[in-house]
Amino acid sequence: MTEVAGENYGAIDIVCNAFTPETLENGWMSTDKEFRKKVRVKEEYRDGVPVEAYIELMDNCGIERSFLIASRSGDLRIQGSAHVPTDYIAKLIKAHPHRFSGLIGVDPSKIMESLAEIEHAVRELGFVGAHLYPHWFDEAPDAAKYYPFYAKCCELDIPIQMQVGHCLVYNPHRRLPSVGRPICLDRIAMDFPDLKLVGIHIGYPWYEEMISVAWKHPNVYIGLDAYAPKHWPEATKHYMNSFGQDKVMFGTDWPVVDPERAMDDIQDIEWKPAAKRKVLRDNALKLYNL
């Protein structure tokens, strides 16, 4: 648990992959060992971590709940793409309902089927939000193909988070364009003023652009995942600790960032106590209706 001003509370990790031996063995994740080595996943973790062991990691560092993603990494007809089955994520949540919540991935390569899947995941399985990887589908977040999904999220009153910023090479079969400039969220926020939009991965290297869009629109938020807190940009840290403290949420993008490292780094940041609690916990609870 994290102690602030005499209070103990657990953090909420809004971006977490189900990085288990099962997901790797079944080819449900799009990353290879070279990618995991490049982002410095500990060697003992590179073949996946059983869910019970990951909960121990969460306990050790003070993370109360993690949002697991039924990710949709590209059109499955194209080599290198991978999807994490919705039922697999639902099974993990059912086994550990007080530790995990679900995010349903968006697949614009099959729009009607994906819309039905989102409806089912939220209404029947209790998933709390949607998730989009624009680079895997080779079009920026404000492309027309995504608009039916934004409308569905408004209808279901759920947030949608999407990777903004550049993307790496996840496996040798696919080299993806960095289509997710944060400014793309500007048009979406105007067209869907009731949509809860979360730009994850900080927006790096365009993090100031991400801040400007979040400052402009009341329905745009920032996710702090995929970069260890030690390396969070100074502009982002200033924003989350001052006038943007209601608009930023903690995440790891595990296994990209080790949760224990993330929470250790956080202790070295100079925080206002109220801002720290909002960023680590309260903003996520409020936005995701937990």
C-alpha cells in the first residue's frame, strides 16, 4: 500500500497486459523476446508470469487493482497480428474480481462483429472500458473507421483508452507506423463531447501536445503507462501535480514497466498529497465508475 498524509491506499493500474505463460504459448500477444529484451523486461519474467505470481507483485508494491486488456493487435488475417481472447480475460477477472477489471479491445477490421463484442463484454461480462491500438490498424485515431466505436462507448458510458505517441517494433513480421499523434484526439473530443478519451503511453515524444489536448477538453485524460516514472517528462509531472491533477492516471503497460519499479520510482517524485492520490487512484475510480 502507498502512504500519503497518514492514509494507506492501493494504486489503480489502468493499463496492464495479461502477460502470462498461457498468452505467450497460444500466440495471443504480439511481442517477441527481442522486444521484451529491448524494453528491459527482467529475464526471469520474459516467458510470462502466472497470474497468482503477478498478484503477489501487485501486493508487494501497493497496487490494488489492474485493468487487463483483451487486446486487439491488428487484423488477424495479417501475419504478426494477435488477439487476447475476451473469455480468457473474463476468466481471470472472475477468479480475482477484487484485483482485476477488464478492457475490451477494438478491432476495426471487422466493425460489426467488434461492436457486438464490446456490447457483450460490457453488458454481460462487466468490462469497464474499451482499448484501441491505432498503429496496428494503420490509421490515426480520428479516422472514420473508429467512429462507430466511439459512438458505442458513449452509448455504454465507458471510457476508451488508446495508444498515442510513437510505437516500437513489436515483432519482426510487422513494422507499424506511428499514427497516434495526440492532436488527433482534438477532433474526436469535439465530435464526441460525452466520450471519455484516455491517451495512454503519455503521448511521448509529443507529451506537450497531449497535455494541451487534455487541458483544452474536459473529456480527455492522460495515461502514464509504458514509461517508468523516473523517465516521465518534467512537463507531464508538473501538469499532473498542479492544474492537471484531475486529468492524469497511473499505469504500467506491464510487462513494459515492472510494477515494483514503477511504485519505487513514484516514491522519489515530489508530489502534493492530494494530487498523488488522484493520479494513483481516485481519478481512475471516478472515470471508470468503480
